[in-house]
Amino acid sequence: MTDNYPEVVNAWALALQATTASPGEFLLYALADNTAEAAEQVESDLKAAKPGDFVDVEVRFTNMMDSTTLRVQPHMWGVWCVMERTIPAAEMFAGSAATQQ
């Protein structure tokens, strides 16, 4: 959130698109560590992976407190990218830990 736009937050994410997917079809995962440094590290790890290698990426699902490890084989995807998105704060912080099981 910023002083100028308190209703939005910047969030780092990993986007994955299959080789057979249409342009608008992709999977989007929020990075658990929402910092530019962490995003750069994920991108670096994905770039350095050899065919057959898995890269562990810590992600956080919407409305979940705990992160989980996504194991990605970058060479198996048609397109992947690490990007920064601007999203509504209500979407980022919807729900609460008390309601999760």
C-alpha cells in the first residue's frame, strides 16, 4: 500500500503458461516472500535450471496464512515469468487466519 493509493498493494507473482494454452490461459501464484529481492532470486533460479531440474518456489494462496512449496520444471512450460502486480488490498487481505481450518 502507498500513501497515494492506500486501496492497492503491489504483489510479486509467478505466472506459468502451458505450451498448448490460449494467450489468456495461465496459472498465477503469489510469491510467499513479497520482496523484489525474493522475486529476483526466483527468476534467477528458474533461468539457471537445466532441462529436468525442479525449482522450489515458495508461494502463498489467496486467504491462506501458510506458504507452500511449488516445484516447477521451467523447461516444461511454454512461458513463465516473475512479475509485479498491483491488486486491490481487499483481495490481498480478504479473510482472516481465524476462519481458516
